[in-house]
Amino acid sequence: MKRENARELLLEYLSGLEIVDTHEHFATEDQHIETEFSFFHWLIPYLQFDLRSAGMSGDFLWKTPVGPEEEDRFWKAVAPCWPSVRHGSYARPMRMALKAFYGVEDLTDANYREIGEQMRATRYAGRYREILMERCKIKYMLNQAGKAGYPNAWMKGCFQVVNKIHQADLKQFFEKQPHGSMEDYLASIVDEMMTAVANGAVLAKYDASSFLTLPDREKAREEFLAIQSGKAELRHGGVLACWLYEQTLEVVRETGIVAAVHTGVWGDINQKTPLLLFPVVERHPEVVFDIYHMGMPFVRECGFLGKNHGNAYLNLCWSHIVSERMTVSALDEWLDYIPTNKVFGFGGDFVTMPENIWAHLQIARENLAEVFSNRISREHMDLDDAKQILKGWMHDNPIRVYRLE
């Protein structure tokens, strides 16, 4: 079969599939309705960092304008840098969504205020269903927005271990238990994890840097006592934090939830390489690991983590818009050596605005159709093989591994 014919057939097939969105940080619809949107919301969380790289002041990161005067001030900071980022992978879903939902081709001097007004008009109950369920066909969303459970059955929560173990939390523990031990502090974390699972959490979130230091109980105790006496502070990646992270994996094993681990892109990627996880996955063969973001840019290291370990699954969340080309080329290699039941095909990884998820999903479908149509044209598989694998990636694999049904 010719590549173009196979691609069109696969795009049609993918557009009809129910899917599992395996990673978001998404606001609930109630929060969405309450938000006073502006054009800058389109730039959070990812485009703002490309703009910062292109020269925008860091003063605008993670902030949103309130009122017309602030919108003008924010746009003056964005406008000189916009031409340098508007053709990148982070900008594409935004531009696709603006065109599809608001009839706007691009972000300009003439329309940045109007875009905010149009967005504010979409704050109504049912907007999520219209886009996420009806247009995207999302059956379940695995969400990491600080909640263990949600009233709607399609949104599944998590426990953010990575946001729990830090100096402020340990300080609060000492305020309650001035003479508490390291084991007491661990027990308090375990109690919170168990409560979260009881309330519906299906995963615990980590970062590859959670395992920077080999677990050492006695060295961890020394650091704990130094912090308790005011001589030190808890360091992410330090011996105490990493020991605590490692111990919480036992809760993951006992409860049967999944350990989801951020790898690669974001901040200092040297501390987020999938290479850090090989010994961790080996030490915990009964823990199921969901390895995020293809490890970008360490896509080969990430691939072999999934290939070599039966308890490590590989998640394409965010990857499709970090770099379309890196995703496509890596997947063509992954199909050479990774069992196809080890991959989760999509996660939007956005904070708010369901239009963003729709656009990201469109890009994901394009990428997957390209990869598999190339395989078909090279006679490595036929169309039915490709459809079966894609259904696994977009639906069956995450349903099975996360035990959603």
C-alpha cells in the first residue's frame, strides 16, 4: 500500500478511536469557568519559556494579566519575541486551536485583546464535554492537578510525591512533632499516600531526579538530624530526599498503583535522564513504572529502559509538541526493538483550555499516522497490524496497566 493512502486511512481510524489521555495538569471545569482568561493563558506553560529564551523578561513567567492595561503591558513584552517562536512545536497547537475554535490565524497587535474576550465567552458548563469527550473522544484522563479523586468518573487523580518531599513540608512536620524521627516523617508521607489511594488516586508522581542519590538509610538519618537541629535544609536530590522517595515506592507496590516518572525535557535535563532509572526499576521489579515524555532528548536511553524491563512502560505524553520530528524519528526506531504493548500514545500535559488538548491530539494523530504509514509502505506490517497497535497505544495499554476497567 502506498504511504499516502495508508496515512489517510490511519488518520481516519485514529480520529474515531476512544482514547486515554495519560497525562494532564488540568483544571476542573469549575475552575475553568472562574478563570478570567487573556491571550497570555495560551502561552502557559510552554510557550512562555520559549519566549523567555527568545528575550522576554522572566518577570512575566507564570503570571497572567488582569484587566486591559495589564494585557497591553504583557503584550508589549511578548510582541518582539513572538516572531522567533511562532513556528515552533509549542506554538503549533495554540495556532491550530485559535483557528479551529475562534477563526483566528495568529496572535497579533490587532487581536490579542479580542482573543481574551472570545476565550472568556467559552466559560460555560459543558465546554469540557463538548471538546474533551465529544471532539477528542477522551474516555479517561489521568490528571495531576493536586487531587486524588474527582467527582466525574472519567478524570483520575494522583498523589504528587515529587511535590510532597521538600523543606517546607518537613518544617511543618517538625512543628507538629519536634522530636519526631525520620521514620515518623516517612510514616506521615505514607499515611497521606494511602489516603490518596483510598480517595481514587491511580498513580504516584516522581521525577527522575528523585533518584539522583543511591538510597542510604544511615546517611539519610544524619541529614535528617542536621535539618532537625537547624544546621541544614532538605535538598531535592540529596541523600534524605532520595531515600524517602525510594521508600514510598513500597506503597506504590502494596497498593497496585503506578509510579509515573518525569524524564527529560524541563530544567536541568542532566538530572532527568532516563539512565538514572535503570537501577531503580531493577530494584523494584514489582512496581509498575510509567516513564514520561520519551525521555526527550534521551529518546534512545528511554527506549531501552522500556525494552529491557517488563515493569517499565513508555509514555508519549507531551512529546508530540516538544518536537514532532524527534517523536516521529524515535518512534520509527522504537518499533524496531520495543514490544508494542509497552507504549502509551498520548497525554496532553496542559494546565487549562481544552482547545489545547484537542490541537495536541490532532498533532499526535498526524505523527502516529506518519510513523505507521511509513512502516506499511516498507512492508514491515499491514494496515490491520497498524490499527491493532495504535488501538493499544491510545486505549488498551493504559486501560490495562492502570486497571481503569
